Amino acid sequence: MLSDGIKLKFNRLVNEQFGKNLCMLDENLISILQGMLVKHFSGECSSVKAMVDWYEEHDPLKKKVPNYYAFKMKQLLSAYALGMVSASPWAGDEDANGGFIVVKPEGDVVCFFIYDRKQLYDYLLECTKFDRPSSSKYGDYMDIRKKDGKYYVDLCLQIRFVKPDHKFRQ
């Protein structure tokens, strides 16, 4: 939680390739993600679904298109699930040929077929959250530096699966 009048404001993406990959989906994804990341690190929210709901209600980009933010996040999550990697050039190709398999904590296996994108999209949106990477595994997830009298903070974006409360079709 931020205090003492401190506000986080997005400056730029550290990883230029990540920005290019986001633009392959939609150039507005940079603005959407930066806002969500700031909200997450401000302690306001971690659930991707809750973040999307807030965006749909407040429409900070003034799109005035119902479900715009939900659809954009579903596209992003699907791209990651099916092969996009932040640091590698991505041409929109998917590595999955037939579907996406999820092994639930209880050991149950769920398969989403590529032809049923809606179900995959809904699952990804409902069962993901913003997270802070483990410092012991990945080093610091945040770097703070001062330049020209201003403080800059590099934040790592990490999205993880959570235990699903999602009801699957049989």
C-alpha cells in the first residue's frame, strides 16, 4: 500500500521486445497493463478478473466499448498460454496445435480445445492474478533508482494461475 502521498506513474517499458509483442495484439495493451500493474503494486488488487472489472466500470481509456478490457486481457493471456514469450519476437503464432491442458491441484485434467476459445478465454481470465516474483528465485522484482531528482521504480509483471473456482462444462 502506498502512503505519504506517494503516487506511481508509468514511464516506459524496460523490455522493448515486450512492448512490440503487446503491440501485435493491441497498442493499447501497454496502457492497460501499466495501469493494472500500478494498481497491483499500490495494493489495490491482484486478481486479473477484478482488475478487468474495475477497468470495464471506469473505462480509463474512454473506449466506450462494452467488454473491451476483458477481451484485450483474454487475448493477452491466451497469447501467453499458447506460446508468446515477453523477451522473444512474436509473430502471432501459437505453439499449441490442438488445445491447452490444465492439471488442477487435485490432479484433475482439463483440456481446452482451440476451437472453443471462449471457454479457454474465460478460464484464463477467472483463474489468473498479478503476482510478485519470488526474490529468492528471480532476484528483486523491483529496482528503485534516483535520476535528476526523480525516483524510478522498475516493476516486474508476473501473472500466475490461482486455484480455480471456475465451473467447467462437462
